[in-house]
Amino acid sequence: MNVYDFLKHTILIVIPASILVCLVLYCIGYPQIALGLFIGVAGGAGKAIYMTYSAISDVSPIISMFFRYFILGIVMVLAIQISIHSFFAAIVGIFFVQIVFVMEQVRASSLGGIG
């Protein structure tokens, strides 16, 4: 499995799970947290996609770092404009994507799937 396969598998796990959690949060009366989580997951997925693209396409490390932090900065500014609860939910969403991505890589490496 290459990195793009891990990324696709991660996105296929994270997006439906986050949509389900956002819908539950919205239905029980926490729309700001649901929106913050959704923004965070979208930003975390965008960061992961760009990180993978820059690693494979041999982009300069400085440019890659700038754009990754620019994506995260946009996510955090959008979330803080909604509310402080939305801001912390966005941070959780960003870390959720990264944690699932690392867990998938560890699982595949323990099974001998990285090559």
C-alpha cells in the first residue's frame, strides 16, 4: 500500500464518522460544536492531503510547512469566529484526522502492508 491508499482509507473512515457525530451533536442541541468539529475535520483532511501531495511531489519543505499551517490557520480563524466551543471542537477534529491516519499506518506496518 502506498501513502495515497492510506490517505484514501483514512478519509473514508474519518468523514462518515465525523458527519455522524456532527449530526448527533446538532440533534441534541450543540450546533456550534458540530460546526466546529466539521470545520476541523475538513481542515485536518485538507492538511493531510496537502502533506501527502508535497511529500510525493518533492515540494520545498518551507513551502509545504507554510501551506499546511496556512490551512490550519484558516480553520482556526473560521472556528473562533463562531464561538470558543467551536474553536476547541475544530482542534479535536484536526487531531482526529491525524490520529486515524497514524493508526492506519501502524496497523498496516504491523501486518506488513507498507512497502
